[in-house]
Amino acid sequence: MKKALTEVKGVGPARAKILSKNGIDSIEKLASVSVEQLSEVPGFGLERAPGIIASAKAILAENESAGSEAKAGSGGEKPAKVTQAESGSKGKRKGKGKGKGKG
């Protein structure tokens, strides 16, 4: 599934429109431009450009790792459910009722 430019941190609808008008209409294209190229686009400067490009690259990396995990586990098998007896849990939460800084 292709994500919108607005998924990139620092890019809202207005900036996404500016990017598209300047030929950057996907996260892939945004991740591939240099800081200098992006800083020439109106509304993006040398201070903002590195963070936006880094955010676009992070989204692509996240998508790639999620895609490889999906392919690896695409055998149609569901993960086994672990019962309370198997996990050793008795259903009680540890530390319930204890606040920080008291005692």
C-alpha cells in the first residue's frame, strides 16, 4: 500500500501540495532527493530539509522490513496461542496498587 506524503513528519497537506507541484509526488522520491534539492523547494529550507528526508527514509525502511516479515510468514499459519498455564501467569498484575515515589 502506497503511503501519502503527509505520512512524513513535517509534511502536512499544504507542503505535500508544494512538493507535488515540484515533481516530488511520493515518499520514494522525497527520500531520494538531496538536502540541497529539497531546500530549493518553497517552504523547505536547509534547517527543515534534513529531518523531512530522514523521516521519508525511515518510513521506507519500515515498509521494507514489514514487507519482508510478511513474506517470511506468508505460509498462512496463525501463531499459536499461549494459555495462562503455558505462560506461567496466574492473571495477576505485578506491582498493582503501588505508586511511584511512595515507601
